[in-house]
Amino acid sequence: MEFSAVIVAAGASTRAGPGLAKPWRDLVGRPVIAWSIEALAGAGATRIVVVTTADRREDAAALLAGLPSPQVVIGGASRADSVQAGLAALDAGDDTPVLIHDAARPFVPRACIEALLAALGDHDGAIPGLPLADTLKRASPLIEETVPREGLWRVQTPQAFRLGRLRAAYAALSPGTEPTDDASVVEADGGRVVVTPGDPMLMKLTYPEDFAMAERLAGAARITRIGQGVDAHRWGPGDAVWLCGVRIDHDQTLIGHSDADAGLHALTDAILGAIGAGDIGEHFPPSDPQWKGAASDRFLLRAVEILTNRGGRLLNADVTLVCERPKIRPHRDAMRARLAELLGLPLDRISVKATTTEGMGFTGRQEGLLAQAVVAVETPA
Ligand code: MG
């Protein structure tokens, strides 16, 4: 489902101790806010607005670079002002689902986003929450009473609403009230907001000691996925063949609509496969004349771009070419070097191997060449 996101990073972070404001502190090599931007983009947000302080405008723009419809807005004096500034900047229809997220919650599991969007169908809003497990006391610090925890939830962000409904609720907000979340604004306006399953990963960085916990959780915030791709092309008359981005003089060529580089096609499919993003035929239909004779590195780079837009990165690639001729070994290092260059990876993350089928099958009869590729990628969980 298409959705927009507003990430609020304009607060003063007074409880987090001295130093940089929370969204801009380092969390395992990246600013805290970078994690949630990546997760929301990776889950398919088509517009992301970051609301921050004026001195962070450039930093926020740099983190959003390359994403669809990025916007940086300067926040107001209160959280409500900042959210409204973000909502005002969103160029989307009233029915567009919008997720409002606090930048201090770096880890946003995709399952939480999907549950929120699904719940919006029947409600004015949906927010992630966890039932309370601990016993609750009212104390100062002498205990005054034990508070029954039944029906109590601790709620998190992102919180999901339809853009028009949330704007209307904020417009109706009584002056001087300082809501601590967006659901309470919609509740006050008579809206029906439902709690969907939250996740401990959605922890909020509030106190200095929370950063140590977040560093331990960071490892679980990204997952490794495997993708594989297979391609075959038929041999025909020619004087050279393209394989893994390298031109090899040969007494035949591979026939295809593009340059028929089966190695790059298999690799492209493997990357798309790792992130469930369809296949090469869907992204570059043979029926489209713009791909006629195209250099296949364009297909590969597009697949990498789709991966990057989802917050992912390629970890390694292993390509196997199956043919009797030409001999691949003399060209293997050039192929690995070319792939490493195209993918921006060190050489030891790239493998090109070759085998024959000892005269058996279509590759053995030299009717065509078969390529197979396997990749590992890392993406937000
Ligand atoms: Mg092909």
C-alpha cells in the first residue's frame, strides 16, 4: 500500500544528557535518524518528510538524497507544531496513509508498518502498542497504590492516519494543549484509533543508557537475504560475446534482444529475487524497443538502485557460467574486476566460475550458454 511518512526530529532531547540532539547521535556508525529513514523507505514510503531544526537542514537533506520525494521542513516550538509543519509540506491526497514517526525510535520492523496500514482500513488511526507486563505502582516514591494493568498499553510510533483526517484533527486542537502523540489529537477530535501489535524493537531512545541497548539491538535490525538468478541464451553467428560485462572475441555470439550477457542477466535477477522485486523481464520487457541491443550493465545497475532505495546493500555475488566454449578461465579476472567496479564492491566479494556439462544437454551440444548467479544482500528487517 502506498504511504507517506513524517519523521519528527525537532525536539530538544533534554533527558538524553549533554551532547548532540538524539536523532543526530551516532548509532553503530550512522546517525540515529538514518535508521528509521532507511526502514520507512525500505518498507515502501513514497514520500518522506523530515522535520528538524534549522541547523540540521543540510544533514537531513543528505540522508534523504536519492529517495523519492524527499523533503526537509523546519520544526516548531512544540511537537504538535512540528508535526503540523510536516503535514503541511506533504503533497498528497486526503486519503493517503501517513505514518508519523519519532526519530528517536531507530528500529521500525516492517511487520509493524504492515499491521498499521492494514488496520487503517476500518479506523481513523492505528498505533503500535505493547501490553504492560510489569506490575504498575503509583509512588512518590512511597507506594500509594497498585494500578491494575488490564487494558493498559504502552504505545509507540510510527502512528498511522489518513492525511486529511489527521490534518483536520490538528486543526481542531485546542490552543495550549501539548499532546505527546498524534493518536491523542485524533482521539480528542472524536476519532476511532486502534492499537496494533507493537514491537520491543521500536524502543525509544530517551535516557543516556538507552543507547547501549540500541547498540545491542542494531544487529537484529537488519537481515541477510539470498537471491538466485538463472539465464540462458542461444548461440548464433557472430564474432564476439559479452559475458559478465566483458567482451570476448569468439567465433559465435549469444542471441538476444539486449547484448545477451547471460551472466549479467542472471546476476540482475538474483538481486531482484533477494528483495522480492520481480524479475528482469518485468523491469526491462523485451517488447520495449529501448532495450534493443542495450548494454546489460544498465539492467544490473537498475537492480542495485532498487536494492539501495529499499535501504539494502549487496554483500557478495557468485556467478557460474556453463558452456563448452569459449574458455572462461582466461577472462575470469577481467570479469570479476568489471563486476566489482560496476557493483562498487571489493574483489573478494565477487566470484565468477565456469563449468562444462561434459557434452551433455544444450550447453554440451553448444546450442546455448547457461548462467547462474547467487547473491547475499542485507536489508532492514
Ligand atoms: Mg537474458
